[in-house]
Amino acid sequence: EAEKLLDKGIHPIRIAQGFEDACEIAVKHLGDIADTVPWSEEKLDALYETAATTLGSKIISRFQKQMSEIAVNAVLSVADLKRKDVNFELIKVEGKVGGRLEDTMLVKGIVLDKEIAHSQMAKEIKDAKIAILTCPFEPPKPKTKHKIDISSAESYQNLYDREQKYFRDMVKKCKDSGATLVLCQWGFDDEATHLLMHNKLPAVRWVGGVEIELLAIATDARIVPRFEELDSSKLGTAGHVREISFGTDNDKMVVIEDCPNSKAVTVLIRGGNQMIIDEADRSLHDAMCVTRNLIRDNRIVYGGGAA
């Protein structure tokens, strides 16, 4: 249409202004014919029903009620109702093959697709004090190429003792800070794991960068880049940390719940195969987007064919 008007010699600015005026008229008319969906924090039925309608044509429609409640509760957990804003980055969706679709649950906290580093470490911690480390749990290595020649048993023992001292100092700093759980972005070898286990200090390694940030937000922890900076003021807290197992493969995950800043939540999706989990993820995302839109603006316009 714009090309036809340009061919008639009308100036582009006039054409653009015309489209803007038409848009304002259309938006005003939509506002006039819109209906309002009433809801409040005490009365959420309208949000649940809208989310359930969104899921009606999806593969997870058999569990419409359960999934709609999960979607709405997840959005409300991270929503700022005064500003009518929802930060989707605080909602983590984790899928795990195995189990049934109805085993899907909402965790008011963070779920890590990791396991406690040693089988003899505590699998459940109440009132945990969490140290979040982004420094490797190992002795420092020279940046340049190097070679060490060991010519005697004494030299080897000296090197071994030096390495042990590094590990003991690292574990001591963690213990002295008051930490009862260590989460590390990097791995640590069997020696470090053994020392941590003997000092009754559970640890989780290879925690991803995005998860580290979410954990810091949820637990009010400070991310520690060097062991020298670790002290009690940098620790986060969580009411309950536990390791859970799934299915015959005995897959494990770490659940961190009852965080002081419960804004961060995790939707843990279960399903018989990866395709079901991916489809459930997309469906729940649609339901959460609809819920977010109603929180931002609770006016709706009925579509074609609506009674």
C-alpha cells in the first residue's frame, strides 16, 4: 500500500504519519472492546483457567490442571506485582528423562543436574551455609611450559607434601569460613575429594556459570574468585539441600530449597523420552508467557469464533 502512495508522489513522512495515526485508532478501538480478566493474589482462578486453556491443544493436555498450576505459581514466584514485571531469567527449566510426566514439579529454589562429589559425603544438609567458588580446587600451575625432574624418593615426597599442604589449606579456609557445602565451578581431583570427605564438607563440582549466578541470587551468596577472599560474609544460606535419585539408572540431582531470596525457582520436568520433555518445556513456556501477559495487562480481546 505504501508503494502505491509513493507512486502518487506523497511524501514518505506523510505516509508514515498516516500509518501511526491508523495504529492509534486501532489500539483505541481494541481498548474499547476489550474485556478485563479480574484476578488478585488471593484469587488466582482466572490465571489458572487461562493457562489451562493455553495447554488445551498441547501434548501435555492430559495434565492440564497440574501443569497450569506449575506455570502460574512459577511466574508469581518471580513476579514484581507492584511494577507488573516478570523476570523469566529467574525461572530455570530442567528436564530429566525417566519417570512420568505427572512427576513434573516446581521447586522453590535451584535444581542442579549434578551429584555430591563423593558417595560417603552427606546427602542431606539442613540450614546449609554455602560457599560458591569460581577458583579451581587444586594447586596453582605455572602459566608457561615447565618440566619437573624428580631424581629421588625424597624429592617426590617433598613435592607430594607441598601439594597436600595446598589442599589442606584450601579445605581449612572453607571450614574456617563456616561453610557446610561447597559449590565449585571447576572440577577437583580425587585427592581434594578425599580430603573434603574426611573433613565432613560436602561439595559439588562442575557447576555451570548460569547456575552459579542463579545460586548467588537465591542464597544471597557472594561468588568467590580466590580462596584468600573466602570468609563468613561471602556465604549464602539455604534451609534444605538434598541429593535425589531417579529411575533405574540412578541419575542424581542436587536440590537447593528454602533460599532466603526465593525469587529463583526451578521447574523439573520428567518424561519417558527427550522429545516429551522438550514438548512439555515449550508448552509450559507458552503458559508462563500468557500468565506474564495477564500480570502486565489483564485486558483481553476475544478472538474469532469466541462465544
